[in-house]
Amino acid sequence: MLTFCTVRHVGFATGSQKPKADLPSVGAYGDGMQLGTIRTERGTAAVRVDGDQLVVLDYEDVGALLRAGAIDVVSAIDGPRVPRANADWAPAVTNPDKIICVGLNYADHIAEMGNTPPEFPTCFSKFSGSLIGAHDDLHLPPAEVSIQNDWEAELCIVIGAAGRAIAPEDALDHVAGYTAFNDFSVRDWQKRTSQFLLGKTFEKASALGPVMTTTSVLGAADGLAISSFVNGAVKQSSNTEHLVFGVVDLISELSKAITLVPGDVIATGTPGGVGAARTPPEWLSNGDELVIAIEGIGEIRNRCVGGL
């Protein structure tokens, strides 16, 4: 299977974390590929990563490519090329049918937020207007709206094949791959009611990308280092092995209620180290640089703007 992303034509930064030595290299089909979506002067287009080049494909984005069932053929497709170093990443999937987020899914984060481990996944959603690319500016709300702007480093599942009531043993057959995600959270808005939605879906603030690494490379995404940094200081440092509900659990449980379709994204939750749990609390502000890195995927790097 493959790796997907969405890009624009500016700089590409490699991940700050090196892939595990036993992970297959990303490249030829069968060992995993990286695909993406680039912003061009004519709009967005899916791309396949080929070394330091991006091969432009005839799909609007990775979601369109997955919906077309083209994941098994794109390795053989060639086309116009652009330098990877000039890539300007957009969200890995630009307009997913569903953005499903899972809260309280790392034991250390559950403890730091003063909660008890859930019996079932705690789910909420975001809207596609919240998404930004891996190197886009992160837009903070005006200070009179809120200053409680928080980071959440998350592994995100990208669905590759539709399914309902998916058995656990079949779950990975429905996963195209994984990408990195910042579940940007405005904490006072999140806590104003029992429903998280408004505090989680502020627009132009949640980066998704830069690439989607396929399941042929990462399998069930077990044992991947995940971290976040604000202005170079480590804020979160954990591993996906600490997920309470893993990839297979989430696919099986969510699909009991809804049909998952190609291009859907599922954010699997954040580890401990968020700003709200610190003493005193720490919030993102204008000019801050937020970096989120996941082993085997890479990093998203966003400059915070606004919040004044």
C-alpha cells in the first residue's frame, strides 16, 4: 500500500524523527509509497513521491485518488515532475467526508486531564475548514475570543476502502495509511459545554500531513514515536504503543455505527504534555512555531499567526 500527502510549491522539511531501522524504505510499490496533493497555479493535484521529485498525478488530491480506487496503479504512472524541495504542502486529504477525532486515548493524557480511562472510544468531529497544510500558518482566534490555544500531536488514520461493521481481523484492509495531525484545541470553548465540537474545529488551525505513509510500511502503526515541540522545546514525547484503543479497535468500533469511506480521516488521540495540563498552563501565541513529528511519517511545522 501507499503513502499520501497534499502539498504546495514551497519548501519541504523532512521529519525530525528517523524511521525505525526495521521499517521498509518508502519508495517502490510493495515497499510503500508516498503520495500527496500539491497546490499549483491550476489548483490541487495528487503527487507521488519519487526520491527528491514529486510526480504529478491526474487526481485533485489523495482523497480523490482513493475514491477512484487508484491506489494499486499509481506506482506505474509517470507525469510532470516538480522538486520535492519546492513542495508547498496542503492538507494530506483536502476535503474528507468525515474527520473523526478520538479523545482520551493515551493513559498519560487521561491522567493529566484528571479523567478516568473510558470504556469506549470518546469521539467527536471537526469540519474540513479547520484543516491546514504541513507548513501553513496556524491561525489563532482573536484574543477577545480566546487565548487558550493548545496543541495535540496525533497519529491520523486515512481510510482507503469503504466498510461498515468491519471485523477486527479485516480492519487493516480498510486503511490506506497514516499521517500526522495537530488536533488544535481552544480549551475554554471545548469545556463550555459537554460537547467538544466548537472548541475543536476553529478554522485554519489543524495541520494534516505532510505525507500519508501506507500500511505496507507501518502496518497497524504500533510502536511509533510521537512528539511535539513549541519554539524548539519538547512538549510531548510518547509512543503509539500507549494508545488505549489502537487502529484495529477504532476501525472496528466506529464502523459499527457509520460507513467509513475512502479519504475519511480518524485522529487517534494525543499523549500527555498538552498546554492545558501544565503548571501554569501554556498557550500558543502569535509568532510561536509548533512542530509535530511522528516516526515513519515526518513532521508538520506551523507558525502561529493572529491571537491579538
